[in-house]
Amino acid sequence: MPRKSTHPTPTDQSSLCLQYLRRCGGSARLCTINFSLEVIQTLVNRKLVKVTNTRAGFFVELDEAK
């Protein structure tokens, strides 16, 4: 029987990151997010979020064009 990994995978954390962004109104500053860059990159690759530079910092936003 295969053993379960004790390390969280990016896909497990990506759903939590999406929930966090929804609770924050759809966007949050990148420096305040406590999720790894790997999780954020996974969401960007899946076109669920986008990262924008607003000259006041980088923001992670839910991509509304689904």
C-alpha cells in the first residue's frame, strides 16, 4: 500500500489560497500572503489568479475571466 506524504502539496494549498483571496475581496498584496510562491505559480499556470504590479507593490488577484 502506498504511503501518504506528510508534506502538503501545492494543489492542497492552492484551494486554501483561493479561499483566502475570496475572503480578502478578490485581491491581496503578494508580500502579505503566507503561501509559497510555488502555490501561487500553480494558480497562475491554471489561470485562476493573476499577479499585477501597481507601483505600490505586487497584488495577486482572482482572474474573473473564467
